[in-house]
Amino acid sequence: MLGRNFKLEEKPSMYSPLTLAYVGDGVYELYVRSFLVSRGNLSSKLLHREATAYVSAEAQSNFMEILEPLLTEEETAVYKRGRNAKSYTVPKHAQLIDYKRATGLETLIGYLYLSEREDRIEEIMSLLFNKK
């Protein structure tokens, strides 16, 4: 789905969880935006409002309640690395637990993306889009 003109210096598992979350945040957001645009040509204001139902820390945390039992052992370990990572900031409008779980989800998505596992990202994101 997303083009790659780069070669990683390390295996994805060697990157810090917050680096993986940084990548995962962008990938997750792109999937959400693409999904919303695929549903119709809406104003950017409305698209932004709709996107928050998917990309807020609370929404991502709630999604993890559905997703976590469906993860493989490897995916669970990656998710927990991200969830338990020491973060130095928490958004003003998020509970700490929601923020940590959202970071875990973004870490997982980043890991899968850098592992060239878009097939699994597609499965995960289709669960998200079908639950709404």
C-alpha cells in the first residue's frame, strides 16, 4: 500500500517502541483518512471531525479492547512494549491508560509496517472500520 524507497538499518524489533509508535501513528492515520475519503467526498472539516472517532487516544484504547484477544503472541509482545514505554508527555484531553494503550497500538502498527506486513495491518484496520 505505502511505497518504500528505503532500507532499514536494523530489524524492526530493534527499534525503540516510541520510534515504532511514531511510524505507526502516521500509518494508522493514513489508513483512517483513506477509509473516510473512500466513503464520499466530504469537506475537510467533516473529515477531520469523523477522523477523531478513530484516532483519539480514547478511540484507539477502546479498539484495543476488541483487538487484544485477537493478537498473536508476537504482536502482543510488541503491543505491550509500546504500552509500557516511558513517555514524557500525555495529551491534555487523554487519560494516561488510554494514551498508553493507544501508544501500544501505534507501536504494533509501526512494527507491522516496518516488517512489511501490510496484510496484517489491513486485517486489523478492517476490524476497526467494521466495528463502527
